[in-house]
Amino acid sequence: MNDGVSAVIFEGSQPKSMVEEMMAKVRQAALLDNLEKMKCIPSLGKIYLHTNRPELVESATCLGAEVLLNSIGPDQFHFGKAMQATIKEHGLTRVLCLSGAGCPLITVEELQMICQKLLQREQFVYTNNTQSVDIIAFTVPEAIAEAELPVMDNSFALTLRDQLGLKMELMPHSLGLMFDIDTPSDILVLGASPFGGLRTKAAIESFNLDYSNLEQAKAVLRDEYEDVVLIGRVGAPVIGRLNAVLKLRLRVFSEERGMKSLGRIKAQEVVSLLGLLIDNAGLDQFFNYLAWVARCAFIDSRVLIYHYRYDPSDRDRYLSDLGCWKEIEHPWLREFTRAAVECQIPVVLGGHSLVSGSLWALCSELDPNAV
């Protein structure tokens, strides 16, 4: 039985295109940067890395991880079963869990704080997001071996609280605990910022990315009292952060928070009011309206995608985030992205992480009071 804190990290990918390979390369670099930080935490014991990427074995092992290599593709991987097996095999009692690119800007001090808090508590779960987990620390309940854990980690915190009776607390909101690399838009935000570890920055710089649209949006954020639109799964913390740090007039339309963890995507229950507006106005007119009411916009496009019951490939989603509409195969997503690119104002597309951690990172970069 291991009574100390152990880390369990999951990083798997099966790239089928160049843009997916870019995502995998940056995520792996972020993982290695985080492993280097973890070496500095006295209260953190063994680190277990689940991955299907053989190229990570040597470098991760050199940084102190025990690599549990598998040949399972992300679509077949079951997070809950892998977690249960790791806990049982290694006798884990306190676990710090994150994805390979989860919280790439977390500090050594934050890692130490999480471990210390976990060592001081019982029947406890500590996470950065209730409905979309990037990092989670928990004391292992006795019933976990028989519990039905989720296939994906998004709803893991809810399972530990609601089914296994652990007391939940939310981690403080910070750049290190909010920012995640989920989509190319997060890579753009990170690549154009002063943040990130040496490996991560080097990986991003190896790609010829176009930052012009993002830089135009950042110019609007730097200005005073311009109208900025936020659309999608926007949470209160990032709204508060934007209002506290920058001089903006926010126009926020937040909908379908928790659509993945609550099973609404699988049940095809996602409904977007803005999707209904697009139905009536058409894509071009929707973006004309957007340019009428704001100087720039940040859109979590996944809500609209699932509103229409579409399921484009990861390649097409990522190309949309980069604004490469001519390369997209999915007809609706191609037209949506074209209309966004041709809008009279800068429109930044992405997923949930764009309107949460990436906006937080932009605030931290543009904060006039930052030292």
C-alpha cells in the first residue's frame, strides 16, 4: 500500500493528419515539461504514464515516470478501467491525475500545494473544473474497484463526488490551473505569448503558424471599452477575470456548459439559441450581425457543431480552429469557417478551452498591472 501521493498521467493519440500530428507533438512536449516540474516535488512519489506513443518511453523514463505503454487508440481507451487497474496494481491511496497536456503552465508551487492538501485530507476530491476535468487530486475510496467509472475523464470529479461520496473542493483559479492544450487555438494563444516550458515553446516554433487573426483580436482586447463577444461554454470565472483585468464591454452568450460530462452530446440533446439564429439568418448574415455588435469575437464552435448533430473529423475541427477553411472536407464546417474568416472583425474559433483557459492566458499576458 502506497500512502503517499502518486501521479497518474494519460497521454494518447493516433494522428491521421498533419494538424493532428502537430497537436500530438505539442502535447507531448508539454507533458515532458510537466514531468520535469514534478521531479521537484518532495511529497510526490511515483509517476505512472499511460500512453500509446512509443517515442515517449525513453524521454519520460529519464524524467522519472514509469511508462505503461499500450497499443490502444484513443477511441478504444477506457479511462475509468485504466485508472482502476493502476490503483489496484500499485496500491495507490492518494492520486494526482491529469492528461498529458493538462495544465501545461502549472507551477512547482501549485503542484506542491495540491500534494500537501491531498496529504492532509480524507474522503476528498480536489479539481480545477467540476464538469470538464483537466487536473484532479483525490483520496482513493474503498469502493472504487467496484464503481462504474467514466470512459473519459471529463465527468470523473462528478463520479467521485456523487457516486463515491467524496467531498469536493475547487482549486483556485490561476493561469497554471486554468490553461489547457485541447485544440490548435490553444497552441496559437500559447505560441504568441511569453508563457510555456522550453520543450513546449520549441515544439510550437517548429510549425509555421499564422498568428495574424489572433493578434488583431488581442489589439482589440488592449484597447479601451471595445465590445467583445464570447460565445459557447463560457464560465463565470473567466468573465470575472476579463472584467477585472481589461477595459472591455463584454457581450456573452453562454450555453451548453457540461454538455459532454452530462451526456447531452451522446443523447443528442444539445440545443443552441445561436444555432437557431443561424438557421433563420444564414451563416453570412450571422457574422454580419456579429460585426455589427462587436470589434472581435471568441467562439466555442463545438456547441454549434453538436447543435446540428454533426460529427466532423478531428482534422476538420482543428483546421477550422486555424481558419484553414479551404482544406476542410465537412460541408457545413467549411462554410462556417469561411464565413468566420471573412467576417469584418477578427473571429477566433476553438473549443471549450478557448473560452476558458486560453482567455485566462490572454488576460495574464495583457494585464497592465502584471510585473
